[in-house]
Amino acid sequence: MERLDKINYYLDIAESVSKRGTCLRRNFGAIIVNYDQIISTGYAGAPRGRRNCCDIGHCVRDELNVPRGERYELCRSVHAEMNAIIAASRDSMIGATMYLVGVENDGSYVENASPCAMCKRVIINAGIERVVIRNSKNTYSCIKTEDWIANDDSLEGKAGY
């Protein structure tokens, strides 16, 4: 028997978390791990007490044909990354790794998945050191948050991912 490597182990857990998501377009799952311990989990969904898109049966961004990565103020959901950060204490996140998996409604992985501009800012301020993003069942990308600081794409005024 071949043993699953640790990174894909954590990505599999994040993928399971994504199944709690309530988005009609795609769902993300995030887990924060530090010192080989899961600190918190998060998935995309409406704020507590508000109805989810899956409950109301429509997505405003879909209805307006808003492209991926734009106009998040219209979205009902709190992103998976933010929900994971909200659920964790600051001191437990310093130097941690976030594992992120995006799954389309057809079951395929989100192509070129990456945290949005707002989530990047929150991840940086949380003290998370790196983000590991699933590209396929066994492949992933690793991003050091210090790269987001050094290469500040918010200065370019670009929308999207």
C-alpha cells in the first residue's frame, strides 16, 4: 500500500470541507494547519443567519453574468479562506499553512484557483506563511504569502484573480 503524502492528506480534508459550501457556481474548502495540527476549517457560505444561495435558488452574480473574480460585493457568501481565519486565533495562525481546494459544480477542480484580492489581504494579516492550492487530485501549487507582499498586484488595479 502506498501511503498518501501529507500535503494531499490535508488537501483531501479541505476538499471534504468544500462539500459544506452553499455556492451555486463553485465551492471552496480551506483548512489552516500549524505544527501538523488542524487549527480551523472554512467553506463558502452566507453569513450566519442569512439564507444561502442554494436555499434561495439563485446567484445574483450569475444572473448579472459577472465574471469570476469580479464584483464580490454582490456575492452572498463569506469565502472559505475568510471563514477559516475567522474561526482561528491569531497566534495559532502565525507561520501556518492554508490548504485550499476549489470544486466546480460539475465536480472538476477550479482551474487556476487562487484566493481573491480581499482574501489575500486577510491571509497576509493573519500571519499565514503559505497557501497550498489543489490543481488536480494529486498536484498542487504552493504560494508563499511573502510573494504577495513583494509583488503587490493591488497596485496594478486589475480585477479578478
